[in-house]
Amino acid sequence: MFIVKYRKFFFTLSAIVIALSFFAMLTKGFNAGIDFKGGSIIEVAYETRPDFEALKGSLDGAGFADARVQLAGDNDVMVKTHALSEADHQGLTSALSLGGTVQMEEKRFSSIGPTIGKELRSKAWIAIVLVILGIVLFIAYAFRHVSEPISSWKYGAITTFTLLHDIVVPAGVFVWLGKEVDTLFVVALLSIMGVSVHDTIVVFDRIRENLKLKISNDFMVTVGTSLRQTFTRSINTSLTVMLVLAALYFYGPASTKDFSLILWIGIFVGTYSSVFIASPLLVELEKRQNRV
């Protein structure tokens, strides 16, 4: 009942965070990775990795001043730069070996043109929209027999709002941090939506069952009881996943750090919205409906 009683505080908190996220997107913009704007990435492994300044100096001297150098693990280095021809690729490899004075092994190299990057960006947006639409249709079907005191379509509308909340906030955090947005970012957002809607449906389903059992004539009491019954399950499930993601972030490869970070943020935000936003919104709609 505490959560439902103080719902306006949680609504205000979410509104502030969403506003800050949109502000970051509008003022700073997304830092698109090579997946979306085109470019090349190379990962190499050294027997003994040179100093960062030595690598950067060698790349600058070879004409790769725009290259972004990222140290990975104990002896690996990842470099992201503009799209390269085969000749440029060989020049980059030579620069990374400091003119052949350092032993290294090329682990991977990939290059994406700007046209393919634009196509991937369009398909990423289409994927997100289709997932949200599919979830809304599923909610509307699953709760088709629920009509009192809240219509079934309102469960779907609230679920849609919480899904947008759960992807806008992590995206805003990523913009504030200046992180790159790539295909793994999109995969993370889709995963976040799946986890978030699962938590929301569990709570909504308990509300539906308690409405059938008529545990109270007061809808607010029914929602509060349902939240109390599912609260421990939601928190424990999310904490388990977040612990795994934290381990992946701190001990996993550099290529998955940003992926595990946005998943961690998204699952935290998704759990928060399922418990503190979605169900209290049902109560708020019911209150407003009765005042009309």
C-alpha cells in the first residue's frame, strides 16, 4: 500500500528522469557507432602491449588521427576509424605494430559502408516499433476479459508507456555518458523491453486474479495487495540478473562492457517501472475515472 499511496512522488521522479533523458538526446545527440554511420574496426593482440600514447602517436603519424583507441584485456587493443580500403587497412596494421617493431596478431577486422549503416539504423527503429506493437496486442488479448473497474485497453496503454519509459531512460544515460550506440545497443533495448513487460505482466496478472477473487471492493487495496504479493519475486529475479551483468561488466571482454552496462541500467529501470509506475497508474486512472 505504501507504493500506491505515494504514487505521485514516483510519478514525479520518473517525469524528471525522462525530461533529463530527452534533454540529453536533444542537446548532445546519440554518438552513433560504425554500425550506423559506417566505418572500420580492428582488434589486435600483442605479446607485450605498447603504451597508449605510443599507439596513438603512431596512428596519428600514419594519418589515422580520427581513430578511437580502446584498450581491452591485458594485451588487446581495439581501434575504430572511418571506412578503410585494403591499402588503408594495411597501413593501419603497420601503424599498430609501430612500423613492424612490435609483435602482434590481428584478431578481427570489419568494415561497414555508410549506406549499410543507414539501412541498419532504419531497421533498428522498425524492430523497436514492431516489438512494442506486438507487446501491446498481446496485452490487449491477454486482458480481454478484464473490464471492471479498468478497461482492458488501459492495461495495454500503461504497458506501452512503461516500455517507453524503460528504453528512454537507459538511452538518456548512455547519451550523458557519451557511449557509442551500435547494434548491441539496439539488442540491449529489445532485451530490456522483454524483461520489463514480463515483470509488468506478472503484477497485472496478480491484480486480475485478485479482482476475480474479490479480495476487496476497493481497487486501490486490490492493487496494493497484488504488489505486496509479487514484490519479492520481482526484486529477487532482477537482482539475480543484475549480479550476472555486473560480473560481465567488470570481468568480461571490453566488447561487451557497454552492452552489459545498458542492460544493467535497463533492468533496474524496468523493475522500478513495473512496481512503482505501472500498477500505481492503474489506481490513478481508476480514481480519475470515478471523478468524471
